[in-house]
Amino acid sequence: MKVENKTDQNVVLKLEKVTKQIGKQTIVNQLSFSIKKGEIVGLLGPNGAGKTTTIRMIVGLIGMTEGDVIIQGSSIKNQFTKAIRHVGAIVENPEFYPYMSGLDNLKQYQRMTDGITDERLNRVVELVGLKDAMNKRVKAYSLGMRQRLGIAQALLHEPSILILDEPTNGLDPAGIREMRDYLKQIAREEGIAILVSSHLLSEMELTCSRVVVIQQGKFVTERVIGEMNASAKTSNERTRIMLRVNDAAAAAGHIRELKGISIESINRPDNELILMMQDKDIPDLITLLSANSLAVYRIADAKQSLEDEFLKWTGGGNIA
Amino acid sequence: MRSFMRLVQNEWLKLAKKRSFYIAYGIMAAVVIGAAILIKQFGGGELPATTDFVDLILAVDGLGGVFVMIATIFTAGIVSIEHQLGSVKMLLIRSHSRSTILASKYAAMLIYIVVMLIFTGVLASATGMVLFNGDSLPWSEVLQTAGYQLLYTVIYATLMFMFSVLTRSTGATIGVGLFLMMFEGIITMLLSRYDFAKYILFLNMNLSVYDSGSAPIEGMSMGFSSIVIAVYMLLFLAVSFVTFNKRDVA
């Protein structure tokens, strides 16, 4: 399950033992991970885990006490202008000049990088769907519109990595879904890597291809999303199955006779059992139950959600 | 260089797109025209010549104090407003060093002051020509007055630029600036009996005093004051740039 070390040149962003100390407090501690082209990676952690601090160090807004961040081969510490060129980012909320129109704001960022054509600007505006609001002052924008404008400014200079800090903060369900679709579309069409920080677990599960979990500034684990559920189908690994019958206690008695199946839990009021078993044993299980005239109402994957995993990794508590 | 000019253009637009941009010009226009009308109405028989009037408006020890106040108040937020809006995060993650960004802000501020001074000078000349007549002072001396005023304003603006970087608060910057403008006279007066007073910036800022051949404190000269000014300016800019470069932007 562990992700293999990536040494190939597809690596866009690489953190090497990044550490941030403020006074005696260590906010981020020896954090290392990397992101490849086209990947959407979630930076996950409870509140105060150091997600925002990590992101600010990646984009050079704050200095690091130790370690380095390498973006497309350039160090953000020693070759800032060369490294930051490849980065588009929104750190916390996208903040604009409220008294200017959306277009005037984007033009500010257009002037800051050489070679951004008006066509590029229009294309990005169209991609985020803000065409009709471009001449309105940002003051009159809703939060969702400001998020979109934020994405537009981040994409303007064709970055190879997009870094978003809590991009769904304050968005309504429709906005969250829209944001997720954008991110996937951008990763696919523009082929860029995306790093998203969040504590919204279900959201990360749907958006990201991989998550990096940190807690108290330290690396906890790294998981490929979908792997923990999908891998069982192809291998002989045991998977968690939920079974609902008319009499859970009786069913449990019979199941114990079968080899290769273990009962994880029995929920008597609902007559549900959670089993660990291989897919190939399911027909035997059904045959056995019907032979003993037990009614089977449901057999389903008992997916362990990212939330469950997350609680396991971070030891519960402190989750926003 | 072209890319630096575009940064300056950005900074200029950030100042100019604000509605309050024109208020500064409105106030200066009101001061110039108001002063002219007051002099005309209540000045008795002795009306100043056109050049005298322009000189009065621009002189550091004439009505120039108003100009300094207006010019610095409207540029005081040039750095701090980015922190207050949070837009500094977007500004600093572009492919420019922090020094370049800060330099573009300083340049935009200088341009603002020069444009404002030209506006005030031209308006004062036009008003003077309509309401008064005759030249008693040569125009070259009026220009010199404008030059002293420009220097005086730029020194104040640089000092407030530093405060803007240090405090990240427009209000605090304007507060400190106004306090110094109001009390610089008293402070220097109280301290002027000590010998070290000649190294105080405020005593050296107005170079026009040397035109009459006198000096605020014995031993001071145009050259001496120029060096003191240069040292202070370098200090203010060094503090601004070092702070801005080192700062963790939260």
C-alpha cells in the first residue's frame, strides 16, 4: 500500500525535510513528500496540524527553519523567482482589490508575468465561468465568484502546479461540487499537478488521487485513494462485507463453521454482520445460509471511509 | 526594465482606481483657489504678484505644509493596504523578488508626489495669473521653491513608507506622520540648544533656509544638510527593504 519512491522527472514538487520553528514551538517537523504531474494530492490533517504553514513555506511567503522545497528543479529558498514561476496558488481566501473590477484585478496579475496574452486571459475567464461578471467590481462578488477569480489568477501564467489552501471553505454544496469538477478537469486538460489542503475528508476522498496525512506538523501516512477498496477485488485479499439476514445470531453460528471467514462485528438490532472474507467465498456463504433457511436481505461492501481511516491514523480527536 | 515599469503601472492603477484618488486633487484645488480668494478679499490694497502667490502655495514654510500632508496621507497605505486586504499573498507569489515589488511601490509613490506637485504648481500659476498680476519674484526662484518642497515631501513620504512597511497599518502610519508634522517644529525648537540637534532630520529637511544665507544652527550648511538627509533616507529605505524581505507573511 505504501507509495513507492518517486525519482523520475515527472516530479513537479518536492518537499525535503521541511521544518518550521517559531520560538520553541515546532509547527512543521521534517516533512517530506512529492507530487507528480497530473496528480491531485490532498494535504490532510486536523486543525493546527500545520497545513497552512506548510503551504506558505512552499510558496515562499514564510521562511523555513530547515529543509527545502524544490519546484521543477529549482529551490524556493535560493532560486525564488525561478521556482515560483511554475506555481499558481490561493493561500487561504482569495483576496483581491475590492474597488477594482474582476478584469482589472486579473490584468494586475497579467502584467506581473511576461507573455500572458489577452487570449490566455479570456480562455481562463471562460474556464472558470466568470465571463459575465468581469466588469463588476470584486466588492460585489459572492464568495463562490471570488474563489473562481482566485483560480483564474492562479492559472493565468500556465503553472505546472496549482496549490490551493482550503479551496472549498465557505462554498455551498453546489459550489463544492463545481470546484471538484474544475480541479479534475484542470488536472486532466492542462496536465498540471494539484495540491489541495483540507480537513473535509469526504471531499478529499472524491477529489484527490492521493492523500498525505500530517498531524502536529509530522508526516503520518500517505495513501492512494481507491486503493484500499479497489485492490481487494483484483487480489486475494480479504475485504469487508456487510451481511443483513433475518437472524444475525443464528447466521453467526453457521458462519463460524466456514473456513476463511471471520466475523468482525454483529449488530443484533439491525441483524447485520460485518465479515472479513474473500470474494470467492461469497457463493459458499449464501449456499450455507439458505441451506439453513436463513433469509439473506443484503450483501454489500462495507467500505471503510477515509474518515474511519483518518481517525485511525490521527488517533481521533481534534477533527474540525 | 519593461517588466519593472509594468509593476509600477500596477501600483499606479491601485492608487488611481480608488475613488479617493480624486479627493486629494480636489483638496489641493480647494486650498489653492480658497487661498487666492481670501487674499484677494481680505488682503487690503497690497496684493501679491503672481509669482509671489505661487511661491506662497509651494513654499515649505508657506502653505506647502498642506501639500505634504495630502501627498503623504494618500500614499501612506501603499504597502500596508496589501497586508490589510490580504492581497499581499497574491502579490508576493509572482516571479519577482520582494525587493522589486517594494521598489515598484516606492517608484509609484514618487511619481504620485511629482504629479501632484505639478498639478498644484500649474493650478496655482493659473489662479495667480487670473487674480493677481506682475512678477516680483523671478520664476526660476519659484521653481527652486518647488524643488525644496519636492525634497521635503519625498523625505516625509520615505519616512512614512518605512512606517507603512513596519506597522502594516495605514491608520498608524498616517497617525505617526501627522504627529511628526505637527510637532516637528516644537521638537526641534526644544532640542535646538543642544549641539547634537544639528543631526536631527527635521532641522535639515528644509533646504530653503540656506537661501537667505542663515543657518538653523551655527555650523550647518547646505552641504551638511544634504549629507544628513542622504544618510537618513538610506537608513529609512534600508529598514524598509530589509524588513519587507525578511518578513513572514501570515
